Amino acid sequence: MRFVADHGFFQGVARQLVCLGHDVDWRFPWCDPGVGDPAVFLYALKRSRIVLTEDRGFLAHDVVNEHLNESMGIVVGADGQVLASLVGQSVCWKLRSPTVPGI
């Protein structure tokens, strides 16, 4: 899957998603918190990526609501540590999978 991580998104989760083979764009000019959520959303929309954010206010912007149905989606995580735990469990499950060579 293709994602864009918002500037406040937990980087540990982004790294784990990359390790799982996902394409996560999380090193970009708006790592600066001064860049607004609409810019992140429009970047993701234009590139057909899913937005990853911990900002519950992300959905409050008019441009997001106007174009949400055109987007690939937005994942709003309450806590990066919780998300990291879930992704970590997914990694463990994948490593235990009988389809992984050598296991």
C-alpha cells in the first residue's frame, strides 16, 4: 500500500510499515508542523496515497471533507505507541507464517 505520513505521525510505525513492504512517504517538506493538514491531504490525493495521522482535527478541514470520497483514505491513529504495537504484532505474525522460507 502507498501512504503519506503526516508531520506528527509516529515515525516508528512508518518505518515498520516500510519493513513490511509498504511505500510510506514520510520525509517531505512539511515535516515542519507549520505546514497545514490540507497541504498534506492534497499531496496524498494527487499521488493516490493513504494519509496516516494522529491528528483528530485532520478531518475538520473543508478541503478534506470536500474531496474525501476521491481520496484513498485517511487513517487517524489515537496513539503512535498503540499503532506501533499493532504493526509489531503484524510483523511477528508474518515471521511465523508458514509461507516464509526457512521457517
